[in-house]
Amino acid sequence: MGPGDFAAQLRGFSLTTAEILYRMPDHPSLLQSYIWQEYDLHPLFPKLKGFLNFWSENLEGALYRIRVTHKALIHPREYDFVASEFRLH
């Protein structure tokens, strides 16, 4: 983590991971996977959208599917504490 990452977290940014599947330029029937990871802001994802716009405008591999994970999209399971415990022998 760099020195600006903590300040970004205070502004609401957190780690975002995107799996990008794209078609190979020379062999469009084949798919290639690319993993992108950056601190981004949920739900707008401005950095991811900027990266995908750059990709569409400058790279030859046509985008096929983008799968995004972010802490706001997945949550740890919530636990309820039990007030009593019963044991059977």
C-alpha cells in the first residue's frame, strides 16, 4: 500500500478486482483473461470505467465479459450470538 491508499480509503475507496475476458485479436474464437485490481469507489467505479474506455479505444481485443468484486458487493456472513447453550449427552 502506498501513502495515498489510506487517504483514499477514508474517502470511501476500497480494493476492487475485475476479471476481464476478451477475445484474442488474431483468434476471435479464443478468450483470454486479464485481472485488474485498483482502489475504486462503489457503485460508480470511475477508475474501472476509465480503464475499460481506454481498453475499448486503444486495444484490439474485444471485451467479452467483466466480472467485478468489491467489498460492498460481497459481505462476510453475519452472526447472531446465542443467549444460551444446550448440551445433550
